[in-house]
Amino acid sequence: MTDPLLTELLDLALGAARRAGALLRDGRPDDLAVAKTKTSPIDVVTEMDIAAEKLITGFLSEHRPQDGFLGEEGASSPGTSGVRWVIDPLDGTVNYLYGLPTWAVSIAAERDGETVVGVVAAPMRGETYRAVLGGGAFVEGGPGTEARRLAVRPAPELAQALLGTGFGYVQARRAHQAEVARLVIPQVRDIRRGGSAAIDLCDVAAGRLDAYYERGLNPWDLAAGALVAREAGALTGGRPGEPESGELALAAPPGLFEPVQGLLEELGAWHD
């Protein structure tokens, strides 16, 4: 990577994600149900979510005060530098609430509207995924100590594909998503539901899933993980001919992407 701006953005994203990940990991009460100063466990999770976003935006603003922000917990400013940070400080909130390890800090940097840097830190996995546009995707942590380059699995036949997906919070949407999953399952190897879109996208990049799809995601859910997946060799998109969006997001290697996309289109996975 020779672009000094991209090097700077990557270093800052890594620093911010690691700091926020440590805050969330070390600041979580052992038993959220017995937190005495809050009315419910959800209050504690929301507080941690907001604290993590403030840490991230504060750290990035200190180093690059002219940049813009788009964050799940309300950080929004256009900036004047042409760089915008897209932040999900805690992707996998329900997992975090229940003490499950599949949650992550997701930070992406856009330059003139194009995602150029993506970092997904999964502290309970001990893994940090990173990608730079045109520079490949890598993971640090996990087996071994050296950063490892990521590559998607070769595309299997649809019937042998392991798919990841997720479900929304709204009951009507969840009901339709469940119906789509019911119709998908007989046509593939199996389906997994991890609970963090950012990690699911990175699992496609790492070859732990063959494909991932979901309806109802926000830009901060997608930005970093989708770049990691693409730089590992995946295609990403939504409905045929459209980019990934809240309507539908899909990531899979070439050769599998097309039949999965066609199946999801046929089943109406893009609407409620």
C-alpha cells in the first residue's frame, strides 16, 4: 500500500477499533441482569454502545478534525476533508447482552463516497480483520500470530453451500425472513445465524461461510465487512444489478453469488 492517506486511515481505524473493543470487553458487567444502577440490562448495553462510539469519534477527531462521521448511535457530520467514517461501535448487541462472543466493532473510512478502509475487531474471538481498497484483506489474531491474508472458499454448488443470514427486530420482517429461510434451507447445505453482520461478512472472507445474505442492514452494518469480503475475493451486491443496501445485502464468491442472488430474488428476500 503506497497511498499515505490510506495508510493513515487504516492505522487510525485499527487504533480506534482496538480501544473500543477493549472498553466493551473489559467494561461489560459479568452479569448484566444484576446491574443495580439501571432499570434493565438493555440500559447497560446502550450505555456501553454510546460510550464506545464516543471513544471512537473522539479518537478519530483528535487526529483528523475535518473528517465526517456516520454512526449507529447518532454521530453524524459531513466534514470538509472528503473522508467520512462509518461506525458501528457494537455490532451484535444481543450477543453482547447474553455474553455470547460474536460481537464486533466495525469502522470504515470512505473517501469521496467510496469505502477505502475497513476494520472489524472481534475482541472475544481475539481477531481483527482489515482491508484497504485494492490491497487485499487480512486477519490478525486467532491461530498463529502473524497477519494472514484472507481468501474466500472456491464456489461450491448451491446445494453444498453453507449460508449465513440474520433477522431483523420488527416482527413482520422477521416472519418473512423466517419464511425465506425455510425455503432456502432445502436447497443448500445449511444456514447459520451468527448475530453480527460485520462478522458474518468477515467469515465469508475467511472461508468460514460460503455466502451471507440479509435484508434490513444499515450502512454502518455493512461498510467495513463488505470491503473485507470484496478484498478477499467475494462479490457483494443486492438485487440483480444493484449494490448491497438495506433492501438486500449478499456476499459470495463468483460462481455462487449468481445462483444465491437468483434464488433470493425468486423468493422475495428483498421485501417484507
